[in-house]
Amino acid sequence: TTSTEFEYKMMSLSNNFFYRGQANSNFELLPSLYRLKIWEEKEDELYHDLIVKCPNNFQNKKRHIDILKEMQHYSLPTRLLDITQNPLVALYFAVSEHEFQDGELVMFYHSNKVKNASSDTVEILCALASLPFRTKQNLYKVAQNAKNIKVFNDSKCTKKLLHEIKLAIGSFENIIEPKHLLGIEFVKPLQDNPRIVRQNGHFIVNGLVDTDKSVLISKYDEQRYKVGSVTKRFIIPHDQKMDILKELSLLGINKSTIYPEIDKVSEYLKSYAAINH
């Protein structure tokens, strides 16, 4: 194997690693939508109401992934889980809050090809956000019990999902694989805003969810990096958080670079001035 071939293999391998920083190591590995039952039940209302109230933010966004990404940006609960390919960015999030709680750097290894924003599978999963809770419940049951693809796609709730997809992107084949609705996907979104670029932001998006959230949690846990069959966990002691924050800042990882919006840069400058007074 030549040096160039080795470098290429290592680069390809690194593209399968993703990271997430959690400021409290006891936090469940779940998208924000599932942290409160009412958010999950009102997902479609949250989705449509924000578009109605803030139309200028969404006028150039058609695909559901781009709409959800914008909503995530402004802290609306969504079915997207933030991840990054930059471990230092993830480490920042693990130490930037909850100063009296241990943090965790979560590491994922994804062996399949990462989906892009124009993926049909990603559009299917993200379009679920626009459906009423009861429709999603029915869709989950149909997907679990469908004997074949035709039976599944002939169901009333599947046709509602197809209708939502076509409203967003127009032409779309009238076929959805039931298994696609029951999984999770790693997604590389459009790098169309400074925060996504600075954070090397990616997402994990999940499909239909059982009433028992432990099923969804296990799907995320299955994607964690393992040594043999044992999940490798990286816990950051709370009494080391401040020192790590200082070291990350020396490397150019701080609030002003992670969040390039002017209000966040201002917050960083104020705190920096206070510390160095």
C-alpha cells in the first residue's frame, strides 16, 4: 500500500466518525422533540405555526430537512439530533454548560454512506414532522405490520405522507419502503449558514417512534462507537470543564466561533473582558 493510498483510506474512515457533546452525562441520547411528551404530540402544530408566523425564514426552503434545520437553529424542538465531524466542537458543547455536572463526548461510527439533503429517504423521514400525531401513530402500526410494499403504500396514512412530500418537492415516486420509516439516518445538510459551517454540523434524523422511547434510545445507542461489543464512553469530569474551555479557546473554539451571530460574539467578548479584567 502506497502512502497516498493509506492517507485516502484514513480519510475515508474518518468520514464515518461523528461526535456529539452533552453537557450532562446523564442526558438521554434523544432529539429535543422527545424530551417532552407534549412537544412530540404537537410536532405538526409547532412545525406549521412557526412557518406561518415567520414566513421570511422559510420562503426559499422547500425540502423538509431544510425547514427542520432552520427550526433547529432557532431552538424549536425537532426530530433532528445535532452531531459534528469535528471532535473539538463536540467537546466544546460537552463542557460549555452545567458546570456542576460531568459532561460526555459521544462518539458515533456510521459504516454506511451518509445521506445528503436531497435524499429521498431523508425527505420521507423529515416530512413526518408535518403530519398529525395520530396519523404518525397509525403509520407506525401499518409500517410494522405491512405484509408487502403495495399494502403499505395503499394505506390512507401512507398516502397522506406522500401528499406532504409532493407538496414540498413536486414529483415523487408513489413508493415508500416501510423499513425506511422505522430507522434513523445520518445526514449532511446544505452548508448554507455560518453556524452549520463553523460547527461542521450534521444531523441524525429518526423516523416513526414507538410509545416506549427506550426503543428509539437504543437505535441511537447502537450507532455509538464500540470496542468489540462494548460502547466506548468519554466522560468529562465537571471540575475540568473550565480548564478545557480555556484550552479550546486557545485553539479557536469558543462561543464567538461556534456561534458567529453578532449577539453570541458580543456575549463572548463581554465574558472574556470580565475574566481578563
